[in-house]
Amino acid sequence: QMQVVESGGGSVQPGGSLRLSCVASGRFYGINNWGWYRQAPGQQRDLVATITRDGISHYAGSVKGRVTISRDLAKNTAYLQMNSLEPEDTAVYYCNVQAAPALDVWGQGTLVTVSS
């Protein structure tokens, strides 16, 4: 079994920054992909960014240039650095981790609120 826990959410003013963390623990052979997704109230869950074990990243158009995804293989941790936050970024942010053997696990989410 693998567990995924996000942290780092909170309240911030427009233009501010936050850094989210996603830690995977438990029994697995290796992490292949990390993904950050977000879900605003009444909306579907949308992709924010993904990164592979090899460091290949992909970003949603709405966050490109403001968000950076990274990972630390030794710590089984992925990060999401978010800058120039806007009220539209308010959502619950979820981490998804895909690992061997055939594991695909979501965290419980962390709330990000951007408001003046």
C-alpha cells in the first residue's frame, strides 16, 4: 500500500506565492509520475501540472509561467511552487502518484484560498 499526503495549502493575497508538497510513503518499488490537480467548488477536477521520474514536466495553459513542478526522488516528494496567485487559483489541490507495481494513489487534498 502507498499513502500520499499533501501539505502547504493556506490563504494568500492575490499576487502571493505558495509551495505545496506531496509525500508518498508505504510499500512501492518506485514512483513513475507525480501529478497536481485542482478542484474549485462546483467544478471538475483539472490538471495543473505533471512530472515524470525523469523530470519531464507538463503544465496546464492556465498556470504556465506561474507554476513550477519539481520532485525529489530521494524523498519521494513532489513540489508545486505557485507564484503570482490569482483568485481563480482558489481550489483544493490534489496530488496523484503513480508507482510500481501498478499503484495509482490520490492524496486527500490541500486547500488554497486566494483572496484580498
